[in-house]
Amino acid sequence: MITLGMTNLCNIDGVLKAEAEASVPILDRGFLFGDSIYEVMRTRAGFMFGWREHLLRLTKSAEGLGFELDLDTATILQRIGATVQAAGNPESYVRIIVTRGSGSAPNIDVAYATGPLRWVVMVRPLPTLAPSARLQIIDRLRNDRRALDPAVKSGNYLNNVLGLAEAKAQGATDCLFLDAQGKVTEASTSNVFTVRKGKLCTPPLQVGILAGITRALLLDFCRTNGDEVAEVDLTADDLLTADEVFLSSSLRDIGPVTHINGKPIRDGLPGPRTQRLLTSFAAFCDRRAQTLDGPEMARLRLRG
């Protein structure tokens, strides 16, 4: 039985369930093969932040795996809103998962994917993340775009799982992937930025990274405020000699990096530019959620 005020809820194909009681069939292709896509969002003051950008990326990820989403935006938002409301958290973590559905046999051939798509919405209290990160540049390489494109946010996450485990075994809190040419790509679940002589730099999408929602908003925010920013190829040495390094993601906004490969960046404390940006960008995101994301989401849900 679902009662208001529970904190960990799931919505599976429109049906609310307690997370501990939720399940998918054994022949679900997301379970069997990671044949699925997903998005992670969060609320700000109760409003679903950046939902347009997240749902657009969800659609692009589906195209990348060769299937078409079968729910419209209003229905998706209705399910998210109903689950968030029932969970009753002060602020919520929201994960949307779309699998290719149950197959007729445990066979990787998509001809066995009889469908329909399976839609899962997970809602939990917004987690409190560590205030800073210690990165390890690991030996494991980022997936090549010609193999499994990191721009597709799929449920096949073993590259990230193993990369993070490798970094933690070396005393770090997160990993940093290079590509086969030695270019910096991204961390396990975050994009990466450097600050050098006041200029903000981040790897370009073409190097093979996820097109982070927070990354894009942050680049626009900085450019609007007159900051010098650039999307350029970076090497490990660029990070090791940077004035400051930070991560960006939907759950953390901006996460200062204090150490790389066990060595401190400057004095081993979050950099002053990063701290100023962290405060101003968070305020911008809060305003955006309340003035743009929330009201339009409510209208779409009502129309649907």
C-alpha cells in the first residue's frame, strides 16, 4: 500500500510502488543487457529543475539506441509529479529509466524485443554529496564514441562502474577518464572544468563525453556574465598544473576538486573562483527553477 509521505517511491508504467516492493520482469532487456536509457534530475524548492533539457536528451538517447519513446511530455511529467508529490520529500532525486521492454527470449537480437517500452520513475530524498572531490586519472580508458557513445545516456554503465572502483582503490573519491589519444574526457558521473589565469576550460563534446545539462547551463551562465570560457582539448598535465579544477553535474551543480592523483591542487582547498561560482550559479539555478521550470511543468501537467 502506498501512503503519502514515503520517501523512496517508484512509478512503473504509471503504477506507484514502494521502492522495496518494485520489480521488473526477468526478461526485461534493461535488466538482461543494459538495453535502456535514463536521466537523473532533481527538484529545487520543490520544482523540477531543467526538465526540458533532460527530456530532450532522453529522446536523443533513445534515438541513439534505435527506439522511439512512446509517451508524450505531459504524460511523463504527470508521472514524475505524482511520484514526487507522493514521496513527500523536502527535495527529491528523480531518476527516469526507459527500457526496451520485455523480450520474448534472453537473446540480444532486437528482433526479440517485443515491447512495449517500460517506464520507471524512481524518487528518493535528494542526497547530500561530499563538499569536494579527490580525482584519480585512471588507466581504464573512456568508451570510444564508435563503440558505445558516451553521449548516449544508456543503462550500460560498466565503464563508469569499473573506473570508479579503480579510482577508489587508489584512495580517490572519483575517477577521471582519458581517451585513447590521452585527452581528458570526464569523471564517472560528472563533467570537468579547469581554471587557469581566470579562464574556464572544459573538454569539447567531440572528445566523447556526455552533453551535461549542468555543463551547458554553466557555460551559458559564465558567458552571459562576461567570463572567459572555452571548450578545448585538455591533457592530464593541464589538470595537474591548473589553478583550480571542479566538476559539474545535476546533483552537485559544482563540486570543487582538491586533489588529483593524491597531490593537492594549490593548497588542497577549494579554489576561490570555484567557490564564488558555486554560490552564484546555485542562485541562478534556484531562480530558473521557480520562474521557468516549475510554472511550465504545472501547465503541461494540467493540459495533459
